[in-house]
Amino acid sequence: MPTLMLPSYTATNMIDANAAGAMYSSNTGATSASYISGSNAASISLLIIYKGTIENFATFTDRSTRSSDVLITFTLPAGGSVTNLGIVNNAFRSLVGKHLPNQAAAAGGVASWFLLCRAGTTSLTDKGALMGSVGITGSGADLEVPDTSIIQGNNYQSAGFFLNMPQIWTF
């Protein structure tokens, strides 16, 4: 099987936040419809924490169908929402969503999963997105928080989550 190794600057091209807070931009700051942030630099990204059973992309095509399960919505600000950590264990490692402003919880419940997606539309059918588990610190969940019991109106801060993109691919 052929093997592909990506250069170290690929992490900057693939895992970045441009001046408008858009995820997955290029070094030029341009965005594309395939990026999590959408089709233009004005389209920013959201980190949404939900309660209930985690979805899957095969059936979760519109995030409005789970609007009653939204606990906290963070907006990724311009710059500072993605920290490139370099290559760790043959993967480009980034910390996403750590330096977000405190956000008041829209509802109460037990946080169980998150979605990182484009703001401005609820459709996930033709947009990039990322989802994962939420758990307490030390649980091994994709996004770890000090307490998963969210209280409506209380302020919360995101500790971020690690995103690992393989440096070496075998086909």
C-alpha cells in the first residue's frame, strides 16, 4: 500500500482560525463551503454543548432538530480559538476552543456531547462539522469539563478539546 506523509506546515493550512474566527481556513484567510465555518470569512464557528444521546452524521442533518437539548453555545472568536501544538505521536495536534469567553447556559441538564459547526445555518448536509463526547475532567471524553451538571443561567468556560490529524496516511 502507498504511504503519504504530510509536511508540518499542513497543520497550519488545515487547522487554523482566520481573523473572523472561522475554523479550517487556509493561510490566506480564505474559507470554503467545505470548511466548518462555511463559505465566507464572515461565517464563524460555534461550539455547542448538548444533553442527551450523541447524534451521528448519517441522521443528524439539521441541528434545529435538537435545539431543545442545547445547554451552552460558544462562538469561536477571531483568533485564539485554535492552538497548534505541533506534531505529537505522528499526528498534527491542535487544541480547539480553549480560550473562549464565559457563556451563560441557555438550559440545564447533564452535558453529554458537543458539536463544532458553522454559524448562520442549521443545516449540516453540505457543511463541515465535528462532534464528540463531553465528560468530567479525567474521564477521557473528547471535551472534558469540571462538571457535566449544567445549571441554566450559570456561566461556563470551555477547556477545549484536542484534534489530532494523522501526519502519515496509508492507503
